[in-house]
Amino acid sequence: MKIEIIAGSARKGSLSKRVALHLFEILASHAQLEVGIIDMQDHHLPPVYNPWQGSEDAPRHLRNIATRVFDADAFVLVSPEYNGSYSPALKNFLDHFPKQERKVFGIVTSSPGNFGGMRAAVQLQNLIFGLCGIGVPRMLIVPEVDKKFSESGDLLDPTFAADINAFIKEFVWLSTAVSDTVPRGRLAVNGFPLTHKLHRVIGFQ
């Protein structure tokens, strides 16, 4: 299963990127997962005019990153909170792509303050709905992020490990469940082919 962590801040010295680096280390340790980081500091996309319908629509220097998005099974969106909302660089990046039907999204927000970007997290839920994605109900909200993670992504506050592990567990579980039921079966309901697992869920044998 392919997972892309999108580090949503384009600012140098981003605090939220520390969280993205830590999550990458944890997820990449799972043998069945292929994990990458897409860093908004490395990809400065112009304002979107026409979404790419395939990687071949992207400019040549962006086709590799476009291919990674199209091939991904699930995403972790990592964003700071800017003026009560999420990163505009993250939004602009995602707007370059079509809807992300049947792909799972995990939400991670952070701030140096006490609320951890909660307002940005709520708005990211609406963004995921707009993308036709599937949001993980459990979010990872990181207050005082500068005290919890080092610049290299090491966890400085061991008491926060339980929150991270709970988020990872739910994200991997839902991503795996959705990936395992990607339509490849023979039976179809209203034109939607079903796997054997889905046959049992809806009552077909």
C-alpha cells in the first residue's frame, strides 16, 4: 500500500514538518507500507487553472510528483494553522489533482500554542469531503509542537507517544480496509464491482 505524507508548510524552518518526519519514520517501519513525503518547501506550484487528469498533464519537472499522488492509496495531511485555517500551499497543491475517490486521508495539525491547530483540522475535514476522500475520524492534534519534536523529527515528549500511536493505528487500519476492498470483483451493484469481502458485507455470497 502506497502512502504519501504531505508536509503542508512552505515556510523554512517549518515546525509542522517535524511531525511529518516523525510519522514517516513510524509508517516506513511497516514492511507492507511504501511511504513517501511530499514537502511543500520543495514543490512551489503556480495557482491552479486546469486540474491534471493524469500525470502526463503535469509539466515535465512535476510529473514524478504527480505520478506519486495518482498512485497513492492514502495520504496524511500535515498542516500548521494559519489565521484560523490550514496551509494555502497545501490547498493549492491538492487543487491540481482531480477528486480522490476511495482514498483515505489522515489529518495532522500543529501549532506552538495550546490548541494544536484545531481550527485548521476542522477545515481540513471539509476539504477531504470536497475531494471525495475518506477521512480518518481520529485526528492528530499537536499543541506546543516545538516542545514535542526536534528539528529532525525526534519525539521530545514521551507522554505524547500514545496519541501518535492511536492515530497511526486508526489510519493504517482504515487505509488497509479501503485498499483491500478496491473494486476488482465480478459482482456489480449499480455498476460498482465488488470484492468477495464486500459480497459478504452487503449480504451476497
